[in-house]
Amino acid sequence: MCWDTAWEYIYVHEGRAVLTGDDGERLEFKAGDSFIIRPGFTGEWRVLETIRKDYVILFR
């Protein structure tokens, strides 16, 4: 597996988290939000409240 080519789709059912890219962009997610992490992303995933999520990873 090569994470440089992986796409990740996430849907948050419960909880809250912050995703901060190495470029400084900070995005907060909560229940009901969905988002995609593009290939090559580097950064930090910080859980603020326990998360329950669905996710799909696609390797190309």
C-alpha cells in the first residue's frame, strides 16, 4: 500500500475532531459532516470528543 496514492472518504456519526494539515490549514468536523482526504496529505488528526465514523480508503 502507498498512502501517497490513497483517497479517504469519512462520514462522522458522533463526536468532534480537528484535522490540521502541515500547511497550517485547520478544519473541524462534527456529527453529520463528511469530507475527503486527498492523496499525499500530511498533518494531524486530533479527536476532541470520541468519534464514531465510517470511512472508505481507495488506493489508485
